[in-house]
Amino acid sequence: MTVRFPPIPAAKMSEPQRALAAEYRSVWRGKWMPADGRLGGPLDALIRTPEVAACVSSLGDIFKARTTLPAPVKSMAVLMAALSQRSGFMWEAHVEAALESGLSNETVSWIASGERPGSLGPKEAAAYDLLTEISRTKQVTDECFERAVGSLGEQQLVELVVAFGFFEMVAMVLALGKVSPPSAVELHSHSC
């Protein structure tokens, strides 16, 4: 397989690229770095535009550690974005954390199948329904909005939609780089 974004030799990196590469290698992202010198995941593409890469990393850090979303709701948004974009890499990178966040194996299996999970708490149900509706119709009905804001509140509702959009954007960068998961995970889009 051809690597679309091969490693940039250190001697050819700009100072902002060197700083980002060092940061990527020193923090949690290092877990997913291949042994061949690439940064891994979306980072090999993003490093080519350091200012954008820094912004993407900052937003990702918010969703990793500083969001007000309950962990199962955030994990649901990530898995739904992976499914929506058919990103096996994103699914594999996040499915273990989703299970650790409190999503059941059954719920994860339902999401993977593109079907609405049977037993969800009120926040998870509101999040699933809203993300499904916005993904399929590019709209949010008043009824769906009221149910979601009633369950999540305004701040978490906005964070949910921004998180979903963020992870869809990252999945698109993964597609641009043709980044595959280490295993043979294959997802079929059901538009959530």
C-alpha cells in the first residue's frame, strides 16, 4: 500500500512542524504511532499544515479531557462519527475507550450495525437520536432539539454536536491519508 503522507524528514521540517512532531510523540498520541517513523492516524496529513494541526490538536484535547459530556455520550458520538465516515481506524482507536466509558458491548454492537440501541439512558438516547437525525437529514426538528436540550442541557448539547463534527472531520482526514486500522475492521455506513 502506498503511503499518501510519508514522514517528513526532520531536516525538512519547519520549526512549527518540529515542535508539533515532538509534542505528538510525547503525549497520549504516541500509542498509535507506527514504528516506521510516521506520526500515525491523521497526524501525518495534519503536520503539513502546522497552524491547522495545532488547532485540531487543541480541540481534540478538549474532547479527550475537558468536555462536560458524560463519557458514554462522548464515546457514542465518536463511534457514530466513525460509522458515519466508515473509519475503521477511528472505530478501532476508540472502541475500547467506549466500553471503558460505560457503553455496553450490546450498545456498541447496535451502533456498529447502524441500528438504534435498545436500552439507553435518557442522555444517551437523546444524543443518539439527535446525532442520527442531524446526520441523516442535516436538520434538527424542534421535538428532537427539545428532548436533547431537556436531557443534556444547552452546553452539553452544543459540545455533543461539535464533538460529532470534530470526529467526522478527523475521520475525513484519515480517509484522505487512506489510514487503515491495524486489524481488518470494516464499517459500512448507515448514515448513523
